[in-house]
Amino acid sequence: MLVVIIVMILILALAGLVVAYVAYPHRGEELPAAPWLGDAMSRAAEAAPTLEVVYADDDAEQRH
């Protein structure tokens, strides 16, 4: 039972961080209570690997 409680607390903390990131640094604003946390989340998001989106229209234009 203790493990379930600890895991639920960790899940809620992670969800809170996601909400804080979407509400502030993702839009280019600083976190009012902890600007250092917003900077850390922005650096982590920039360092994460991403995939480039290639649309079919762009691919067709490049061939001609």
C-alpha cells in the first residue's frame, strides 16, 4: 500500500510539472514563483530529441 501512495505522489508531481511547463515556459513566459524551474524545463525541452515533420506537399515540391 505504501508503494502505491508513493507512486501516486510521483505521478501527481510529474503532472504538476507538465502543467507548469505548458502554462508558462512553453509560451515564452517565466514561472512567477520559480524562474529557475522554468529555465531548467526549457533547457530540458530543447535538449530532448525531436522528429522533423515532413509533409507530403513539401516532399513533392522539393522533387521538382
